[in-house]
Amino acid sequence: MSLTADDLSMVQDALRKVSFYEALTPGELEELGRGFEKHPMTKGETLITQGKAGGVFYILASGSVGVYQAGKLLDTKIATIGPGSFFGEMALLNDDPRSANVVCEENGIVFTLTQETFQKVILRNPKIAALVRQTAGERKSVNREAELNRRSGKTP
């Protein structure tokens, strides 16, 4: 489904806030504009389920989401993500299962890319790929720390 002119403008605004925006070429911006799909999100909706296969990359245009690691009794919140941030990259980089649950904390808009488009556009550019991998590495560290804390009985 093609995005409207307003949707494309919203994607451009969201992309301007992500860490890799400056590394995007005009051609890549155009390709991303054709590849994104717009999805409204509702408070309480689960976008990503821990342990499931990942096939989608997300850029948050509005609203916020919470990132939770599932525990035996309780889930542990490890991050809040706001507009202009991306998520879902970790599963797409290595075909790993999703490492956390991502739940909408307020209504908003998220734009998604398929894994194919993510690899074709995002990972093809070495500068962008390095920034995305750096973010994924930082998030893996936070996930490991949260898991260790949970196992030792510490609360974040």
C-alpha cells in the first residue's frame, strides 16, 4: 500500500530524528518512502513478542512503547522508546528470535519495513549498518544486564 503525501511527510519527520538519517542518500530516502507501511498503534497493543521470529523493522513517528523482558512471574521494563527511534533491528540483523516484548504505552503511529527492504536499503549502506549494529549491541547489553539482575533478584 502506497503512503499518502501526508504519510510520506510523517516518515520524513520520523527519519530526521533517527541516528542514521545523515547517512541516508536521497535515493535511499526515496526507496524507504516506497517501502514503509503506516500502522496506527493503540495503548496496550503488543507490537513484538519475545521469542518469536522477527520480520519487521519499526520507526516510531508518534507515541511511545515500552520494552519488557519476560520473566517467570513478572516482566521487567528495560526501556521506553519515543518518537524518532527505531526498534526491531536485533532480530533482523542475525535472524535471532525477538529478545523482548514491545508494548504501546500510548496511542501513536509506527512505520514498518519488511526484513527484505531493511536488508536491501538499511544494511546496504555501511555507515547506516554500523550505526544500527551499534544500537543493537547497546540494547543487547541492556538486555543481558536486566536478565542478570532478574536472576540475582535485583530490581532495576
